[in-house]
Amino acid sequence: MPGPPSAAAASPASVVRPDGPWTHREVAANGARFHIAEMGEGPLVLLLHGFPQFWWTWRHQLPALAEAGFRAVAMDLRGVGGSDRTPRGYDPANLALDITGVIRSLGEPDAALVGHDLGGYLAWTAAVMRPKLVRRLAVSSMPHPRRWRSAMLTDVRQSAAGSYVWGFQRPWLPERQLVADDAALVGRLMRDWSGPRLPDDEAVEVYRRAMSIPSTAHCSIEPYRWMVRSMARPDGIQFNRRMKRPVRVPTLHLHGSLDPVMRTRSAAGSGEYVEAPYRWRLFDGLGHFPHEEDPAAFSSELVSWLKDPEPDR
């Protein structure tokens, strides 16, 4: 049986719309079009991927959530996967409006947001900016934005662990490095950032192919450029001040104990920004991608929390 086509040979549609139990479509929101994969019926759970991935990172959680009685939707963030690659709009405030706009476009009054990595950063942001549209919040492998900023600036170990973010500040070179040799760097990052349970070759190939779609590398890096370059600018200072507003919905915070790029110490303590039930769950022996490294444990934790009518602090 032939293996997956090389990154250069794969068409964008075949990469970002693989067959499965889900259905694919596009929705318009916040001046752009977004690709989604969806399964099930019930209260909306909107899944937000991180770097260097796209919606497919939630392939295990979509059926688990649908089976549990939820409408599970995984979206491609702006500039990634099957969504529009716009020339601008990659600051977290606008990306959060993409997310809440998709909730409205799906005809739902609100959603439980589940975000990993950059998707988690944006989920925190959306819960602060549009609280009426966020029913619950679950974040994996990412501290609250104010906590992230503080850790990157004051914790030498976290600054070193997140050195890739500093490297992204260079012009053009990071994009070229990401796509060189059929996006070989993506495979290295996936393996280096995982715990002992490494991703299989086929999964790595899928992410490499998705990153090789023209303009994806640039759009994937732009949010990180804003996060650093805006720190001393008025827009960044205003965003950081805005994020002082507390999150007022039940929050589940998930983290892998062996995460090499986001230290447990950096993520822990984000509960100080939550004025609602807050649950911290540390997965022993998992790295930066707990939802892929141990999908059964992650999905079980997420579903039980979503179905709990009164999640305790």
C-alpha cells in the first residue's frame, strides 16, 4: 500500500479535508471564511488547534465528544488548514473575534471552548472579550496570556524553553526553515515536544503536508510575532491590561508534566485570573500534546468535566 504523498505532491484539499466520521464545510465570520470539521448533535464544543497543527489534531476528540452528546466542531484558525490566508488580522483580539464569530455563524448561542497551545491562548482571550458567547473554557498546554507574558519575560527557564518564539521574530527565515525539506522541521518539533509517546510517522507526515501549503508557515508564525513585538507597543500594553478582566466561566486547565516548551510552573497559577470553578489537571508522563499522546485519557477527562453540572474548584 503506498504511503502518503509527499508534501510537494499533496493537494491542499486532500491534506486538510481527510475522510472520516466528520463532515467538512466552510463558515463565514469576521470578514473571512473558516474551514470546520464537525460531528454530533447537542451543546456546541468548539475545538481550537495550536502550532504547528491544524484542526486534524482533534481527530480523536471529535468522535468522543459526539458520542457523549455534544456538537463537536474543530476549526482551522485564520491562515491555517482550509481557512482563509488573509494578509493581516493575526493579533489575538482579532483571532478571538474569528472564534466567537464562528460560534454565531454556527447558529449557536454559546460554546464550550477547548484550546491547545495557541488555540488555548485565544480561548482565554475569547472568554474575556466575549464572555456571553463562552459557556465553559478548557485550555491545554498554555497559561493565561498575562501569565505567559510574565513567564517569558521573567523566568529564564521558560524563556529558554520557548526560544522558538524568540526565533520567530526574524523576518522570512523562520518561514523558510519551516517548509524546507518538505517541512521536516515540523516533524522534529512534533517529536521533540512530545513525551515518551511519540507521534507516528503518518501523523507527522500529515502535519508536514499541511504546513507546506503556500502561505501557511507565514500565517502560523504571525500571531507569535505580534505577541512579542507588541509587548512595548500601545496595542500590546492595552491587550495585556484588557486581559486583567477575570474569566467568569468554569475552567478546566490541562497540562502534560513533561511539556518541554511550556513549563508546568508557567501554566500553574493561571487560576488567579478565573473567578469561577477552576480545575487543574496534570497528566503524568505526557508532553506538549496530551490530547494526541494519550487521547483516551484526555477525552475522558474533558467529557466528564463538560457533563459535570457543578464542576468544583
